Amino acid sequence: MGRSKLPPAPCSEEGCDQPKRSLGLCWKHYMRLHTHGTTYKPTTQEIFWSRVEKTETCWLWRGNQSVDGYPRFKFEGRPQNAHRLAYTWLIGPIPAGLQIDHLCRVKICVNPAHLEPVTSGENTHRIPGHPAVLNAAKTHCPRGHEYDLLNTYFANGRRFCRACRAIQQREKRARRRASRSS
């Protein structure tokens, strides 16, 4: 006498006719429960905001980060900067050619109140300790000569003092003469 095979019972989720596997759920609903803690499929933005920890000041990203420490989130099939997504969703589109600057200086902050669209040059000049910022703030060379139109020249993206260059050239010629005469 063989046992008659009954069809498997359906998933316990309303409207789902897939066969149940574990915990009375089909495979799809079981995996959602395991991954998200609920059988309900969260939206992309719900998943995004579940990875944000709001403190008194910053909204800290607790998801993936890029190699250089910026928050990353997979959106529309590719990894994107999470702070740019937060700004776009809550403020509006980022104007073409602009970058998002963290006014709070916290790379993982996605609080749109701490984000501002700026040019690349402005973003660089706002970085504390960046050579471009430090050099721009200096008005005199290390030997005390003023950086002005007549005394300054630029090479390889750097600023140099003409007076110091002249001194270096004189010292170099003097060393050559001394080595020839010895």
C-alpha cells in the first residue's frame, strides 16, 4: 500500500501560493525574513535609511564604504555615493559639474543640512591641511620674501619665490667655481 502524496501546503503569507519550506514560508519570504527581519519587501529608500544612525548633529552611514572612506550604496544596479543620494532625495538634484562638500568634515555623514554642492576647486580649498590651502594662506616664502606678482612664478602647479631662486642659482655657481679651482 503506497502513501498518497499530498500537495505541499502553501506559504503562510497572504496572497502567496508558493509551497511552504521553512517556518511555514516559501523560500522567497523566508529569505526576506532572514535578511530584513520581515517578510515585507522594503523599498530601496527604506533599506538606505535603515543604514543611517542619526546623532544630535550628523547622520552617520553604517553601510558599505569606498576605499577612501565615503559611504556607498547600491542604487539602480551600481554602487553610488550615499551622501549624494541623500542630498538628491531630500533636497533635489545636484547641479551639473558640482561636487558635494561635507560642511561638518565627517565623510560618512549623509545629513543634507551638512552637505553643499560646490565646485571641485572650492571643495579642495576647504580641506583643512591641504597643500593648496596652506600655500594659498602664505604671503611670504620661507626666507621671508613676499609672494607678489614680480617675485612669484609657478611651475608644476606649485608657487616659487624668484628671489630665493636667484640666491640658489648664485650659490650653485659659486660651488661650481670652487670645485673647478680645487
